[in-house]
Amino acid sequence: MAPWAEAELSALNPLRAVWLTLTAAFLLTLLLQLLPPGLLPGCAIFQDLIRYGKTKCGEPPRPAACRAFDVPKRYFSHFYIISVLWNGFLLWCLTQSLFLGAPFPSWLHGLLRILGAAQFQGGELALSAFLVLVFLWLHSLRRLFECLYISVFSNVMIHVVQYCFGLVYYVLVGLTVLSQVPMDGRNAYVTGKNVLMQARWFHILGMMMFIWSSAHQYKCHVILSNLRKNKAGVVIHCNHRIPFGDWFEYVSSPNYLAELMIYVSMAVTFGFHNFTWWLVVTNVFFSQALSAFLSHQFYKSKFVSYPKHRKAFLPFLF
């Protein structure tokens, strides 16, 4: 193992422990789903917890006890409302600290310390964290716009546990980004007192990757919504159809792949070596891979003519 990785692992703070636990949970769940059908866990509650939307549909019918905890999938918009508000607040606090020298609120600084943010000086993480927080806020704002004005939701459901997890998720992600800011007491520490002087080539590369991945995700969501509209843009049904175009030519869930690439772009913006953020990326990889695999199974079971060359999540691989 590389020396920097050993040093990072030796400092397993609460925040990293949370992301490691989530990553392990999604990895284990994905591995269980990859087992042969005869060995696949048949517990209805377990399957209900890991599936959402269209992947909850099918035979046998879900038990009434499971349906009692259903929440409409259209409530996805609530995740992004929370994210826009919360991460917008964090971005405002960071902007005030970086450019005006204002300290973080004492309660927020205390929370960051509990989660494992260290007092350290130097490095280039101040601008990196600022850019990543901007990306996260823009991503949430775009997804909120898509939920409200692009996506066409049917009457499919998600579990209330998934709903609660989604509400907490973006709060935790925002705190993770902010915890990477170099601190001097309650203030963000900036080498040379000019954060713009920290600009590096990987910031530009990360920004380009973020824009590219976001554009593809938006295009994929438009393709999905158009499957339920006529040429005039009027919604005519809520059935599922086989999508074509853009990354759909390679994988069943390119929107999940684009989500992963958005988080990778943030890892690049952090300078490639931020261990905590790579834990977040790994969690996103396994959670999106699980959702993509279940979606791929749904498409193959529903459509006999489904393109055989398409993979679930990674082009040509998985």
C-alpha cells in the first residue's frame, strides 16, 4: 500500500467511518444480487429496501406490510430541495470565510470537529473544496430543475427508509466537502491570503469533467422523459419503453454512470489524492452499480427485444 494511503487509513475519523460503512453495505448488497437466483436472499423486506421505482414492480406482488412504508418516487425532489438549501448555506459560509475573513458559525465549526475535520494549515484544499461545493450546489440545483420540469414520474414508489436516507445524504456530502477545508481556528486558512492564487491545472480538468458529465446526465434524463411524451411535448402515458440515444447505446442506466463521473470530477478537483472524497466516490460507485444492475434486470425481463450488447453500468464491462 502506498505510504500516503497508509497514513490516511491510520486516521480513520467518524466521517470516513460512515463512508466506509456505507460503501461496505452497498458492496455486500451488490454481491448478494450477483449470486445465482437459487442463492439470492428471498427476504421480501431486504428486497424492498434495496429496490425503488420500476424495480419494485413485478411478480410476486409485494406484501402489504412492505407497501405500508411506500413513499412516491416523485418525492426525489425533496432531496434536492434540502441539498440546494443546506449546501447553499455551507457555500455561503465558506465564501464569507475565504473572501471576507468571516469565521464559521461556532456550531458548524464544532460539528465539523466532531466529524473529524482537523486544524491544519497549508495545501491547496481551500480552493478545491470551494469549487467542489459549488459543483455540488449546481448539481443539486440542476437535479431539482429536472425533477420539477423534465422528469415524468409514474406512480412507482420508494421505501420510507430510502427517502430518509436521501434527505440525510446530501447534508452529509456537503459536510464532507466542508471538512476538507484547511482551518485556522474558526476561519478557513488560505496560503498567501489569496485563494485564487491556488488555481491549478486539475481544477480546470475537474471543471471540464463536471460540465461534460452533467450535460450527459441531463441529456439522458430528457431522453427518458421524452419516452412518455408526444412530439408536442405532452405527457401521454407513464409506461416504460426502451430508451435509445447518447450513452443508452452502451448501458441501461447512463444517468447512474454520469452520476459516478460527476463525483469523479470532484475527486479530480480535489487534486486526485483526497482519501476521504475517494471513499465518497467508492460509495457512489457501488450504490449506482446496484441500482443500474437492478434496472438492467428489469429491462431484460420486460422487453424480449432489449439490445443484448448493452451492459448495466460500465460500457463493455458490467
